Amino acid sequence: MEPITADRLTILPANEATAEDLGAVFGVADYPFKCQCQRFKTGGPDWNPLPREARVEALREQTACGQPSAPRTSGLVAYLDGEPVGWCAVEPRPAYPMMPRGRLQLAARGEDANDDGVWAVTCFVTRKGYRRRGITYALAAASVPFARERGARALEAYPMITHPGVEITWGELHVGSRQVFDDAGFTEVAHPTPRRVIMRLDFVT
């Protein structure tokens, strides 16, 4: 299928989306439906102590969906011709208490786990039928002004390394690929595992 270029998408803070929009993106099956972007909040989809209905409600509360005047939200929603097609989670890094500490390498990098001036892009969801068409690239790019305009000093991501011809399951790639963040202007600052890097963009103050 043909790529979807960024100029064809409208990307909005998630509080300007509706609960129905979020539901359409997360679908009714697969990993996103089970997790509801709660893996790094309260645990993963299979060991999360919350039932799925509670995860759905938690996501709605975190996004403040349907509340355009809400003071904060937890991500972005992408639209193509009025249809919700993608999600990107982006918040201050302390909002993700279940993020594996080894993945962040905070001590090795001299980072404070409670520093809410550092934001993080932690998850992408592309609606079934629109995957592998470039929506993740547009969402990653949109996360930069979104975080900066809300006071972030820096924005981080923890993507996977991909190689041509080497398959990575969709569930693993929910954090994005290194190329996605390269294209958005991020720089690699650490390499915690053979397949994962830490990408960062520091904003000039």
C-alpha cells in the first residue's frame, strides 16, 4: 500500500480526541487492545493487575479524551481524512514507573528518575489497515513540538534496532524503530542492549 505522508495527517493532542477515536485506533484484538498503553504505567497486558475494562478507563482518564480544555494529556492521535489512525504516548518520563530501569540506564547517564523536565515517547499504535505506511514517522515528528511547548527540556525514546530482512514482532516494535527517531532529529545517547538504543533530543533554552 502507498505511504501516508505527514502532510495528509492531522495530529492532535489526545484530549481533543474522543473515546470512540481512541477505541478505533486500539481496536478490538491484538496487543494494543489488551494493553491500552498501560504496560509502562501499571504493568504489561498479560501480568497487569487491572482487568482490561479498567485499562480502557485508565487510558481515557490519562488522555482526558473529549476534554479539549484539559490542562494535560498523555499523547497524540493522528487522523487521515477524519478517521483516527494512530496513537503516540508522550509524557514526562516519571509518568512511566514500570519502564524497566535497565532500559533507561538512568544512573549510568547521571539522570534523575524524578526529573519531569525530561519527557519520553514510549509507545505507538497504528490502527489495523493503516500499518507500515509511515504514520509512526509523522507521530514521532509531532511529539517534538508537543513536548517542547509543554515545558520539556529534553525528549527521549527507547526504540528497537531493525535490520533489512530480520523480522521483529509488531508487539516488540510498539516503541518504534531507531530510524523513526533518527528522522525526527533525535540522537543516540546509549545502547543498553544489542537490539535497543536510547535516543534523545535536547531543547535549546
